[in-house]
Amino acid sequence: MSTVKRCENQVIGYLRVSTEEQAVSGLGLADQRAIIATEAQRREWRDIQFVSDEGYSAKNLSRPGIASALEALRRGDASILVVSKLDRLSRSLLDFATLMDRARREGWELVVLDLAIDTTIPSGALMANVMAAFAEYERQLIGTRTSAALQQLKASGKRLGRPRTLSPEVTERIVSARAEGATLQSIADALNADGVPTARGGTRWYPSTVKAVLVSSDLDALATT
């Protein structure tokens, strides 16, 4: 559990809309803001800051707005992250599980209004744990399928080995996310959530491994935390 001195009852309301969704009724930033503002009034949250990502999909967490929100929560500048709908935050259960674990470790709370996920109260925390359990089940299924596929390749005589270099796509993803303002930690979290292997075939990214990619790409300025 984090020992950071946290600003209690300071709330970050997160808003997101993709390029395709910007013209769709009920998915706009104003609609999301209104839903969160209504809940803030009901709960008497007097100090709420809105952070948004416009034109970004929810396929991963490599977004500047959510990156800045998570960094503020990590520092203790806020204590609660609230979204109107889960798909505004993420469409990946694995991403959600990663955020839940991060919230637990760093000591902040998560509220998702459409699914009654609210780690500030027992019933909402229970719902969050159910969602996290499904995410873990999904992760185990992926691992089982991957293992079976590798065994099949091995049985057919294919030579298996760890990749020693990153694909250009992964490198570009890291560089782009950093250029857009994502922290090293948020980039690592997104890569972990998507199951992207490291350059040496590892299964876990850390800020240091993300930084190593930036340094090896001759982007020392972006690698600075």
C-alpha cells in the first residue's frame, strides 16, 4: 500500500471520445461531464477536475489525458478517479484489472458509474473484484492458448526462441505514446495489458525497459522521466 500523503476528496473526472464517436449522441464529452457532475453534486464532491482525451480509442491506455490523471493520482494530488462508463476508460478487461491493481497499490479509489463499480464502498468494491476476477480468468485463458500453440509448434519441429529485437510497430507505439505525453509507467502498463513481449521475450514491462527502448531509438529527451 502506498504511503503517499493524499489530497482527500479531490476527484478527477475522466472523459474520452474517439474520432468516430464525436458526432454520436450520448457519447460526447459534454454528456459524460454532465453525468459525472450530477454524481459529484449528489456526493458533495466539491473539488473535481476534468481531464479528457479527444480523438483517442480505448484499445489501450496510451493516451495523454489518462496518463496525466494516473500520474496525479500516483503523486497524491487526487484520491478518486471517476468515469461515466467503463468503455470511456478501457474496453479491455485486462487494462481494467491493471488499473485496479495500480489503484490498490497506490492507495486511490476508482468509480465507474454505469456498472456501479465504486471502491469507496463495500458493494462497489465487490463488483470491482468480480470484474478483476474475470480479467484474471481471461489472462489465464490467453496463457493456456499460447502455451498450447507453442507446444504444437515444437511438436511439428519448429525452432522456438526468444525474440531479441522489437518490431518497428512496438517501437513506434512507445515513441508515439511518449511524444503524446504518456508517462513511462503508463506506457509499461498498456504494453503489459496488451500482452506485448519485451525485446528479450519477457512478459513484463517496467518504466526502465520502456526507457531503454527510447534510449536505443536515440530519443534521450523522451526517455527522461
